[in-house]
Amino acid sequence: MNSLPDSVPPKPRMAPQKRWSAQRILHVRSWTASLWSLRISKPEDFVFTPGHYARLGLPVGDETAVWRAYSIVSAPAENFLEFLVTLVPDGAMSLQLMKMQAGDELMVESGAMGFFIASQLGPGESLWMLSTGSGVGPYVSMLREGSVLAQYRKLVIAHSVRTAAELAYADEFRDFAARYGEVFHYLPIVTREAGSTALSGRIPILIDSGSLQAHVGESFDASTARVMVCGNPDFTGDMRRVLTARGFQPCRRGLIGSMLFENYW
């Protein structure tokens, strides 16, 4: 090995680039004891597309901090970032977030990430946004931004939860339904409280039985329908089987398709 002559100074070691910023919690809204929304200050020059997620970290400045990814609920034009958080039993991050209040700080990684973007889908007549639990979050961002409402003849949001109290953003969805009439349909689905909603049961079963389609008055045809799926792994796995059997094609990187799944869960 050749060594540098003593007269040549060593190159200075580059300081590691800081890839996060400390942001302050602006508002906390509790939907249930285990489901809540956080609004936090938005980092300068933070750019994202509806459907992206961001990584949050705690404790602030700790090299061993816990980092977790959360879908962004706010629209790009809003001057804050919003997230829908579910308490995970023994979860290292959600247990910390649960204790936080307005004024507390957390870390936000500099760049947004993800491929759960509506533009990944090929052109179609109807867009079905299917979700369980906190998986409804990215759809809120897409609706607030608004461009998807101009791209489809009919847009359907089906949100399945265990209890009616878990129907986060229900009032906002009802406002969209009132504003856009027949273009937008909101289908709340409660599985453990009989009579809470017009539909009850798991979304894959409701599709196989035709109940979901009948409630909207719209067919579920792979040639015209486009589907986005975000939720727990059992739900997304079942939906992949249901949609594949009906001829829907997955979106690949660089290739448009007719069904799109959020995979970071």
C-alpha cells in the first residue's frame, strides 16, 4: 500500500449530513383512545405528492431514535403535516406519540417517500379507494388536493373499521359527498356494531357478494375500474387475491396498472 507523502495534508472528513429537522406538534385530535391525528409544523422546502409517507423519529436528536413511517394526511398546499396514528400494543413509536401534546417536538426526515400515487394507475372511469383503520389517511390527502376528483366519473371511498368511533374523517368525507353529488361516494363500514352503517362485513366479502357494488350502483370491472388498497396485511392480501381473480393488473415501477397497494404497513 502506498502512503501519502508527509507534505500532503489528509483530506478533511466530511461531517454527516443532517437528514431530519425538529418539528413542533400543533394540534392533537383523538378519535378513540387508540386512534388520533397529529398536526405538526412543516419543514421548509418539504415537498410531497398525496399518497407519500414521511418518517417520524423520537426522541429528538438521539442517534438511537426510533423511526416509523406514516402516511401523510394533509394536502401539499397546507402549511402543516398531518398524520393518522394507531396505537400498536408494545409499539416503540406509537406509545411515545400517544403521550405527546401540542408544543412537543419530534423529528421529521427530510424527504417524503412511497409509490402509492394515483397517477400510477392507468386511465379509467371509476376509482375505488378501499381501506381499513388508519389506511384511510392517504385518501384524505388526495381528496384535499383534489385532482383525482376531476379524473374519474365516479370515485368511491370504502372505509372499514370495527366501531363507528374509528371512522376518522367521516365528516370531511360527507362534506365531499354533499359537494360533489353523484361523482363521490363515501361508504363507511362497521364490522362489530350491528346497525351502525348500511354495510357491514369485510370488504373482500362484500365485493365477492356484489353488495359493495350494488350500494354504489357501479360495476367492478377491470376494464373500467381502478382500485387503490391501503390497510392491514390480512386485508391487502385478501384484496390482492380478489382483484387478481377479476383480472386487475398490478402497478409496477414504470408500468401503469389497474390496482395499486400500499406496502409499507
